[in-house]
Amino acid sequence: MPIDKELRKVLRSGVKSLVLHEVRLLWMNQVSAPEIVRDDVSRSLEEMKREIVRLTRTMGYKEKIPLLRRLIQQAVDEEIDRAIGIRKNRCLR
């Protein structure tokens, strides 16, 4: 069963948001952010994960795994490129 474009668009957005929140949570753990903030981000991550699982339930296993791997890889690559761009464009204040 082919995946429709709308579902693919929603999954791409969800996975991208999930990766971004994971990166933020890792950063918060490194800079000792307040626990209440880390808990809130962690709770948000769990909700996003549940939503992605709910959306992929209708897909077959052979279709779901490669799609999610590709979406996660794309989101990670975009986040790495964004971080590199920020480091290159630092301004002196």
C-alpha cells in the first residue's frame, strides 16, 4: 500500500520536530538547565513519539522501517547543517 503525500508530509514534520527536541534536551542536560524545563521537553518528546507511532500503525513493517530511517537521517542531516551554518556565521558582539 503506497503512502499518501499528506501522511508523508506529517511524518516528515513530526520526525524533524522530534530530532530538534532531542538535540535541545541533550543541550539542556549539558548546560544544567532547570529540571522542570528538562521534564517539560522530555514529556513533549514522549507525546511526539506516541503521535508518530499512531500515524505509522496503518503502514506495513516493510514500508514503515525504511521510511522512518530515511526521514530520521534527513532530519539529522538538516540539523547538523543548520548547526554548522550557525557556527560559521557567528558575529562578534
